[in-house]
Amino acid sequence: MSSVQQGVKKLFQKVIDVSSCDTQKAGMAPISFVRQVLAACLYPELLKGNCLPLDVRQRAQRLLGDCYGGSVGSYSPVKGMQLVCESIAEFIMRRDSGARSHPENIIISSGSQYCLLMVLHLMANGEGESKTGVLTPMPCSDTLPMVLNLSAVPYQLMEDRGWALDLDELHRALKNARGHCKPRAIYISNPGIPTGCVQDRKTMEEVIQFAAAKGLILLAEEVYQDSVYGQDKEFTSYRKVLQEMEKKYSETVESISFNSLSNACTGECGLRGGYMEATNLDPAVFEYLRDIQRTSSPPTTSQLALEAMVNPPSPGDPSYETYTREILHTRTTLSQNAQRACEFLNNLPGMKCQPAMAGIFLYPRLQLPPRIIEEAKVLGVKADVLYCQKLLEEEGVCLGAGCENGQEDQNYHIRLCVLASPATLDEVLARLCSFHLRLLDRFP
Ligand SMILES: Cc1ncc(COP(=O)(O)O)c(C=O)c1O
């Protein structure tokens, strides 16, 4: 147990945790529209007065009309509420410029990671050489190794190219898997967690062609689609690229894409909501996915919030201005923070940070003094973990250690969520800087 956990008196006032994707934990405010719709659905007395904007009350009434018994306290259908599935399908069609999406291809559940877990659970099969394998990016999200208890087939992202995905590396990874497992899927994180890389169309087409040639299901985690801020970068979904390719791909490649209520702008991690949309998936397989959910319908509250997320106020609606201002505030804070933090980290000796283009993390590389690495060996921990432990002990800042993201030995990184209030980020950077310089001083 660390001395912080033991309650030993420290020089800092409080611990700041910027290790995870939980932006509200890091001080970001929720979107009012989402919370107001939820509040009115949970306590319909609020519908009577004028304390909530008219569009919020109308939305809540519509949503309650889709709840059994007109109450959020009743179970929802196992596949999710019809109205919510329809709103998600409409959102996907708007986002992908009209490529049709069908509510029946959508499954809502308590978080996108649970959706992924269901898919992987279904795919898990075999032993030894025939055990299901999944091509997995390195680095990947820190939660992925927990979800992936199948054989991960690692493919390395190219750090010096801004963490780009490389086709030759996919071929190498697949070849290496021979004799160890049977790869059945490729997992893509775009925008990348924790790298913030946004893939270009050419790369995405190559991935789709690769998946088609190798008979792999494409699992596209697109949780940070709402937070692309890199210059001249924009989010394009795998689904859209696939649908715009030749028929031999668009009508055959099986893909599932994931999105979440925990994304950057909505940031409602604790409400636990996410969905997946399947394209070209064998209908029997899709039915199995539904079967897995049969005993546990998704929570109503997260579905209501999902609906508010994918179907925000339109121009002219009473809530439009507040909603737009809040979203803009989040996006501006994120892009300014990311740029500022990246410059700051790149000015520290022994630290090199690729500029992120999206998402909420920075993932700088650490060049650690050999004596720290030795000390970590003696203690039986990874050197980046030791770095983070010391930082927490001495400065009360909690960052993620790169090894949690699947990084190999001697490849040290730290993970830092930059979607926090600018004042919090300033505090984090100042504490990190004084710790880092002290460390280099102690172990020159
Ligand atoms: C890879 C990845 N996908 C999705 C999410 C969001 O997951 P959920 O929708 O379950 O909150 C996270 C959050 O940690 C993540 O790391």
C-alpha cells in the first residue's frame, strides 16, 4: 500500500488522478441537456412547471412514452429501447452522409466495453493452435488486456510516424501468430487510445482489404469520434469507408463498430452506456449476441442519456445555444490543453511526446536513467510503474504507466488524460515537471 493510501501527511493538498478516461473525475462538467432530459425522465414532476426548457420536457415526454408503463423504472426490451435504437441509426446515417443504418443492427448495452466483451465471448473458441486470436494494437487501451482474454496477436503502431498503423506490420503479426492461435478478428482503435492518432482513408481501406483477404472480423472501436482536433483531421468511420468500397468488400467484410456514452464530449462514464452496430455480420451470429443479453436488458437511464447524446438539440430549439456552447467549451479545452501539454512535455529532458490529433490522452515516451531501471528490477516492477509510483508518492499526481497499455520492456511511456480544467492541467504539469527534474537530478 502506498503512503498516500496509508494517509501519510504530504506536502500536496490533494491527489489529482488523470490516469483514466473519466473526465468528470478530472473536473469536467456534464452536458446540461443530457442531465436535464435524464432529470425530467427520472422525476416527471419536473415536466409540470417551466423550470426546464421546453425541448427538454418534450424530449423527456417522448422518451417516457417509449418506456414500459411510462416509467424509467421498468425493464427495457433486451435489445434496447426502440426509440433509442432508431435515434442511434439516424445519428449514424447523418454522420456517414446517408449510408443507411438499421436499428435492428444495433445492440445497446451497459458500456461499449461490455459490447466488446460480448463479441469476444462469442468468438472465444479452441485450444492451443486453434484458440481464437485477435490482432491487437500496441499500445492499446489499458482496459483492453482485461477484456481480451483470448490470444492477443500484437501489432505495433509506429511511434515515430505519429503512431500510425502499418500494413506490413499487420502481415508480420499475422505470420507470427501461426502455430500459436487462430486469428479471427482485428481490433482497431480509431481515433487511437491512448495515442490520439486519426487514421487516414488509405490506411482504413488497406485494413479492410487485409481483413477481407485474411477472413478476419473487423472490430472498430470509435469511442473518441467526437473529439478530433488535429489540423486538417476529421473522423471517418470504418463503416463509411467500407460502404464506399467495391461491392466485394462493402457487401462481405464483417465489421462491428463501438461507441460510448463515455466519449470525450458527453463524458458520462458512470452512467454506463454504449452500443455496437454490426455490418455484414452473419444474422445467426448476431442472434447469438442478442441471446447473450437476454437475461440482462440494458439500464434505462443510460439509454436515455445515449439518446440525448446522439440526438442533441437542433438550431432554433431552446437548448441549442447552451448545448453548443458547452460542447464547444469541451472541444476547445481539449485541443488547447493537448497542444499546451505536448509542448510542455517535449521541453522536458528525457521525454518525447507525439502530438495527438484526437481523444483525450497524451502518451509520451520516457527515457529513464539506467539506475531507475535497475531499481525497478530489484523491486520487481516495471520502470514506468515505478516512475508513476514515485510521482504519486512525491507529488500526488496519478498517471497511467505505459506498460498497462501493452508496451514491451525497455519501451517506457506514461499516459495522461488532458481533458481536465486548464487549472488542473497546469497543476499536473507543474508537479510532473518538478518531480521529473528532481528524479533526473537524483539519477543523472
Ligand atoms: C478502449 C476503450 N473503449 C471504450 C471505452 C469506454 O468504455 P465504456 O463505454 O464501457 O465506458 C474505454 C474507456 O476506458 C476504453 O478504454
